[in-house]
Amino acid sequence: MITDTAAFDMRRHDSPFTRPMRLSCSPITRALAQEAHLHPYGLAYSLPPMTNDAPIPLAPDGPSPSVPPLWGRVQVSADPHEAAEALGSDLIEQAHACVASMGDFHLALSGGSTPFPFYQSLMTDPMYRRLPWDRTHLWIVDERRVPFDHPKSNWRQIHEIIVDHSGIPPAQAHAIEAMEQDAAVRYERALRTAFSRRAVTEQRLDFVLLGMGDNGHTASLFPQTAALRERKLLVCDCDGPTVTPPARVTMTYPLLNAARFVAVLALGSEKAPMIHRVATGSDDFTVLPIKNIRPSGTLVWHLDRASAAPPNG
Ligand code: 6PG
């Protein structure tokens, strides 16, 4: 089961090879048939330790930060830079494990603004040279219905930062064709085709990076929209009065919650009130859509001290 542990991690460098890791092996079809749920992992194994890459424990400076009582693992880093490093360690660990066991790695990234410094660091920080881009399928969690060259296109930014520089094979970089009327249908087809090369039990996204809007939306799952009720499709449209324009195409709960590993990156003091409300309030997912992110795999919240701070804290 997912352990509801809350941890404060001040490690500056956390080797991806020193922690035991777990892989979920239940099929995506099971997730499609169920609403948000938790269930046991299938497979657990460890990669061999690397002797010259041990974590460097640091004494926390100042009082321990508060850890919001969210579900899943909560990792509060000292600042955005350390939060990005912790997220990067998770990414390297998962990528190598998936390539080792299945030969490829399905990675889905979000837009918004928070993750872009992290995306930049993936291309520039030597720590990430080991990422197996040649074996990675890159997906986008959601897209705005604008042309690729529009400033609001999530893919445009991800393409400029990652696709152009990572060496990922073009056929493995999967944009949502946002201006096509049936964009969601096309993307679902692309996902199912790519997944079909795997054993049925492994047909899922391996790593999903989500953000959180200040109204509690995640991906392009906005409050009070029909997209929140989707239980069958992997990708759907999302529009309506609560959607920040333009209209969107988004991965759905069934696809996101079937993922092997989901990381939510929420940084900065402007995220703090919503983190607190999500962690302690009684609103349900129709009001705060991020509350239905309950993956069958691992969920990690990557916060910094500012976003984790309690009100008046
Ligand atoms: C999008 C997103 C969205 C985003 C949040 C947080 O395309 O808008 O994928 O879900 O992650 O709105 O956005 P910020 O990082 O800009 O706060």
C-alpha cells in the first residue's frame, strides 16, 4: 500500500541507486474500471549501490519545516533548487528501473510555469546526463487549444527545452495536436499504440509530473467540469466557465491514477494556502480536482518550505 508517511528531506544529493524501489504492476485496465483507489504494489527490488555516490546528510538550518498532512509521501525541501534535485533523483531512479525491466520509459510532463527551471536543469545539470532519453517516450499531461507556435502552448516550451536538446528520437516525442477537433481521440490512440508494445500488466505511464493551480486544478482537470467524471477515456477535452482559457485537452484520472509514479511539484508561498486547504479542508475533488489524484503507484509531493508553510506560519 502507499504509505502515508510525511518526511522532511534535507539531503542535497540523494543517489538514485541507494534507495530500494518499488514498481507497480497492475494493469491500466484495472485502473480504468475503478475510481480513485489504493492497492498493493506488485514488484519490489533494489538496484546495486554505487560506492562513490552516497547521500550527503546535512544538518537542517533553522527549525524543521511544517509538513502538510497530504496523502502519499510529502517531501519538503529547503528551497526550489533542492526540491528540483529531489524530484530529479526520483526521475533518474524510475527511468533507469523502467528501462532495465521493460526496455523503455513513459514520461508525462506538465506545463504551467513551476516546472520549467527543472526542465532546464535536465538539459544542463551533469547529474541528469544519465537519463535514458533514447529509451524514453515523452508525453504531455495537458495542452491548451492553441497552435504549436503560440506562447501558451505547453508543448512549444517543452519542445524548445527538452525535445530539441535531449536526443530523444522524434517518434518518441508525443505532442497533443491541439488544433485538431479530435485531438483527445488521437492522443489516446497514440498512448494505446505505444503501450501495446508492453506486456498487458505494464501498459501505463511510468512517471507523471503534475502541478497544482491556485484553484486546486491539476493537469487540465478544472473544478466542476465534465472531465472530472470521465471514467473510461484516457484523454478528454476540458472547457467551461471554470477553465482558465484557452480550452484544454487533458489526461484523465483513469490514466493519471494508473501511473507507476506521480510527482506533484508545488513551490513558493503563493501555493501555500491551496496546499493547506487540500491537506486539511473538506472540499471534494469536484471543487479541488487535485484531491482525486490517488495513483495505484507511488505519489510524492515535492514542496519547498514556502509552499509547505501553514497559514500565519
Ligand atoms: C497547465 C498545467 C496546469 C499547471 C498548474 C500550475 O498547462 O496549465 O499543466 O495543471 O500545472 O496550473 O501552474 P503553475 O506552475 O504555472 O502554477
